[in-house]
Amino acid sequence: LRKIIIDTDPGQDDAAAIMLALASPELEVLGITAVAGNVPLALTGRNVRMVTEICGRADIPVYAGADRPLARKLVTAEHVHGKTGLDGIDLFEPARPLEPEHAVDFIIEKLRTEPAGSVTLCPLGPLTNIATVLERAPDVVNRIKQIVLMGGGFFEGGNITPSAEFNIYVDPEAAKIVFGAGVPLTMMPLDVTHKVLTTRARVERLRANGNRASVAMADMLEFFERFDEEKYGTDGGPLHDPTVIAWLLDPGMFSGRNCNVEIETGSDLTLGATVVDWWKVSGRPENALVVNDVDADRFFDLLIERLGRL
Ligand code: BDR
Ligand code: CA
């Protein structure tokens, strides 16, 4: 049983990641923390609770964290996710409120009280909360088992600017802190997430599960994929965030390379770029496992089978 904390900004693909985690007996979700990203914090905090309730898991505590990046104005992504962040389903007011504690305090406390090296952090949005934890409580840094995050892109380029991926772009200063912290890091960049497309056939298979969570996921994905279909003419959109959870469950379906990764925080042109030393030309120390390939059919088989269990 692997203990995880999911830090997230839902987002339909975040919702899919949360559902996959809650459907998987190999993972113990200690709590879920919300951060501002795809939509403002008031919405991401509500969206997380909606998703846990759709999964019948209102027992999972949800905490609100940072409402803006460390040093910049918040950039959001309603053009992809819709005004609510979860467009595609009928929204409702969740029964369980947010926990009174701040997300950062919750994460620090869990890292201090759970056995050292037992808790994995799974950031699916801008890295503001996670960077704040690392800065505020240096004693917890080497108690983290691992950070497995969705963010960045290298050969694939960026999706919010030509050179930056959204999660890193929104809070590059936070990303710099996280990549420089010395915590074992696995990174799921666009290079891998653009290989898991929500094709019509896959969404139909998911819907055919027939349970509430699968149908809600299918409804959300039908909205979400429209952006890529209309803009790029693909069959489906990239299901970014669930790759983080799938990697924890079945790393054998992925491949990648240990590399040095640095974050650009200076240049206006390439702000938030993840500079990945794939060819090992810099001599800088490796600080992340950079994943760049996946067996997409195996990924969707896992996702669809697991969602059917909820
Ligand atoms: C990332 O940005 C968000 O829009 C998605 O939820 C994902 O975490 C992809 O760039
Ligand atoms: Ca996200």
C-alpha cells in the first residue's frame, strides 16, 4: 500500500487522475490538496470535493492551498476546461466542506507524522503548494518518498507558450524550488501525455462501464477533448494527469531516462521551459526521471477497468 497526497487543480484530467487513484487498492490517498491553476482556487477546491463525492469517497479530506503563484499573477485555462473547470457534467454543491487547515500545513504535518520515506506527493497542477512545503519545512524534505508530477515538455514543446507547459509556466519559481530540492522526482511531460489520447472508442468503452463515476468521466472527457479536436484535428485530447497515477500503479507501461532538468525563470520568451538534458551534454547532476513513452492501450485498459470498480 503506497500512501499518497494528490495536489491538484481540477480540470477534467485531474478529475480522471483522482478517480483512478480512489479506484486503486494499491494506493492509500491520505488527503487531496487544491491549488489555483486551471481555474481559481475557490473552484478547484469545490471541484475536488465533487469528484470525491461522485466516487462515493466523501471520507477523503480536502484542503485548500495557495490561491496564486509564488511571485506572479495567476494564469488560468478556461479555454481548455470551461468556466467551471469541470465543464461537461452537471455541477452540484458538495456535502462535505473543505477542511479548516491550510493545504501546506496538512502536507507538512503528514510528512512529519507518517513514517519517514512513506509518503509520495502527486502534483497535478502548478507547484505552488509543494514548493511552499519544501521552503517552509526543510525538515520534511528528506522524509518524502518521491514526487511524481505532471508538468513540462521538451521535444514536444509547450502548450501554453511555444516553449512552456501550463503547470510549470503558471508558477516557474515554484517549479525551480521543486526540481532543485533533491527529492526523488518523476516527471510526466507533454512528451508522454500527448500519447494518451481520449479517442472516441476509448471514451465509449469507459461510458459502457455504466457506473456513476465512469459516466461522469466520459461526459467530462467529451467536453475536454473538444479543444484539441477543434484546434488540432486529433481524435481525442491528451489525458495528462492520470499518467502520474498510472505510473505508480504500473511503471512497466512507461519508459524514460534519468536526466538533469532545469527551469527557466528569467526569459520572457521561454519562461517556464523545462530544460531537459536528454543527451547528457551539460554535466549537471541528474535530478529527475523524465518519462517520454507509454503503451497507450495498456494505459486505457487500466483506467477503464479501474473506473468500473467505483
Ligand atoms: C496540465 O495543465 C492542465 O490544464 C491539465 O490539468 C494538466 O495538469 C497540462 O498542461
Ligand atoms: Ca492539472
